Amino acid sequence: MRVTKLVVMLDDVSEINAEALKLFIDTIVAPLNNWSDEFVKFKIAFYPGRVHYGAIDPGKIDKVQLDFYELYSEFDSMKMEENAIDFTRRLLENRFEYYKLDINKFFSSSYEINDVYRLMFRISMNVPRIMGFILSYLYQSVIIYNKAITLQDIKNASIKYYDNNINAFFENSTYCLLTIEEKRNISQLKKIRDAIVNTSKDIKSQILKGELTGKLYDKARPYSSHFHVLQESDKYLESLELNHFISKCEEKANRDKKMVNIYCLNYGLCEKNNLFWGKHTGREYRTYFIERPFNYTKTILQQISEIKIIKCKGCGRIFNESEKAGLEFTGYKCPTCHEEVEEITKIDDEVLNDLKVVSELPRISKDELMILMELNNRDNYIQAKEFAGDVDINSHRLSKICKKMDEEKGLVSRKMDVTPYEYMISEQGKKYLRDSENSENV
């Protein structure tokens, strides 16, 4: 049989560092793509905003967007959510039908099943993996006790998902083998996240106190789960969006006629901080989240400016973020003395404290941290293949890492009287994980 095409599929390519990604695309992917006369076909998954084309012509590439906003942005906001919820319905119903189960039997009859689909969409933003985790948590907390799932049960599961799967890496990164720059990036993201949540809490408080007046603001339902930023500032939110702390919902012109991106906070994050997710329905509320109180651009830029200093090497002049466009135009030359301008990273007290604490325990890799976090969520020994997908490591490589974590570091306990081996986090491994009850609310 003659081979006519070679199809190479690469997942999560953006997860490798920028330098390695560029080298890989430029030396392997681009030459094979451009010189093989259509024999080699690549199917590559990138994160939005982290694509490197190299010598490949972007115009000759078929692009398929998978995130919620890009898929449904051709519709208005109401139609967009309706279409997204329909996808949630089809995904869940098809999955239950595959196992010959009636989905209605698992949920409380006190609610319409469409209310379940709407809530599942808002929690997951139609990311199938997130839906899978939510259903798994519901099985552990409700189904095994032969109870019907309520909407509150789903909301509680959203908090657990946020704690265990989104916020956990931030909270447990102290002992991870990260560079100072990576630790600084994590510290910066946490500051931005905290500033966003605190501002949303303040807006809720202002609505309740009547300090924000107008028919749009309802004391009974003080919605403050969404916000907007000027489009030129959305680059500072990319990492928070990729890690599902926030999700892009819409693009609109705000009250000042400037184009903005509207984001929503993660549903579990809102539940954890007692914030009302969403807004009232009706045409009069279409502009709710482009009102001026929900413009978080300044709030976010203030967090950036507290960590980065843009400074002239010659005269010492300090520039702010709004002046970066002019500096880029001049090749980062100071308009005052024409010397080079550089960005200086300040390491704040939190990072310095982490670097001090990290000396108490040997540092571990990102893969080892993710394995510990996942095993910490399990009550019993587990085979590598049962959690390989959750940590994005194939089971063969995962077994090798766990062997090293057991024999050399004592972080994992292996059950070796069964085939294949099974794994559990050890007491030493638990030392690397902070108690979530002692972490900050956000």
C-alpha cells in the first residue's frame, strides 16, 4: 500500500517556552511543511496569541478557533449565549446517551434541565475537560449518596474545580523549579487577579449601598462578574484567560466610543467571593458591562506599573505604560537624552519570601508539581493511565517520573505488588502543597 500523505498532529505546542517553540517551528515544522510538496501535513494546536508561523505563509493555513468567543462572535450577545448553551446540551446529552443513561434522572426535578445546561455552560465556557471535572465532582459529592443533583450542587462543584484545578498552581508554586522571571510572572498575575476581584467586590458594595444609582443597578442582584478593558490593554490578560481565571465574552464600543473587550470572571471564583455572575436579561441591560464603573483598564495597568519600571539608562527618566508605543516607535531611545530605555523588573516581597522559603525544601519541576497536585486530590492508590490525561503526560513517561519521585525524592508512594504499579502522594509530597483553607479567599 502506497503512502500518499503523512499527517503529524501536535497538541499544546504553545506550552513549551518561546525560544524552544521558535526553534522547533523554524527548523522542523516550516521546512517539512514548505518543502514536502504537500506530502507532510501538520495539525497543530496553539493557544490564542501564542502562535509562531516562522517561514510558513499564514494565508495558506486553515485555522479553526476553539474558544467560546471566537466560535460565536458573529452573533449578538444574547444569540451567542443561546448557541453556546445548545452546544453544552448536545455535548452532555450525547455523552449520557453513549452510556445509555437518561440525563434527566440524575438532576433534581425542581429545575428545568435547560437551567442545568445554562449553568454548566457558564461554569465551563464549553471546555469539555472542565465539564468532565464538574461531573466527576458531582459524582463524588452527590451521586454516590443516591441523591439528585441540584443547581447549588453544581455551583459548589465549580468552587472545588476553581480551587483544585485553576488556583492550585498559583498557590502551590512556591517550591516549583521556576526561574525568578517565572515567579515574577506568577506574582504579577496574582496581583492582577486580586485587583480585578477586589474591584468587582467594591462595585457590588457600591450597588448595595446605593452609591451607584440608575435603573441598571439592582440592589437585589448586584451583578459585578464582568468587566471591560481597552483593547490595547488586553495583552496583560492573556495568561489569566488561558488559565481560565477569566474568559472573553464580547467586543464593543464603550461609553467613550473606544473599542473594548468584555471579560467574565470564572464562575467558581465568583461563587467563592460571593459575587453575582451575569446580568439581568432585556435590551435595556445590553450596555450594563460597558458602563464606566466596569472599566478596569486603569486598575490592571496600576498592577503592571507596580512591578515593572521603564527607565532611561542615561538620565534616569521613568516612563509609564501609556508611553510604550512612543518608545517602540523610537527603538526604545529616550526622547530627553537619546540613551537606551529598558524595562526593569522589580521582585516584590512575595517573590522574595518564596525564594527564601524554597530553600527549606528541594525544588521540583512543573511536571512533578502537577503530579503532586493531582495525586493530592485522590484518596487511594491510582494507576498512571488513570490520571495521565489530567496532567497532560503520557502514562509511560508519567510512570518514569513517579519512579524518580519515589526513589530519589520520596514524594510519591508506589504500590509495587500489583501490575501495573499504582501511585499515591507521600507525606513528604504533601509538604509541597499549601493548605487551601489557609490561602487567601480569591
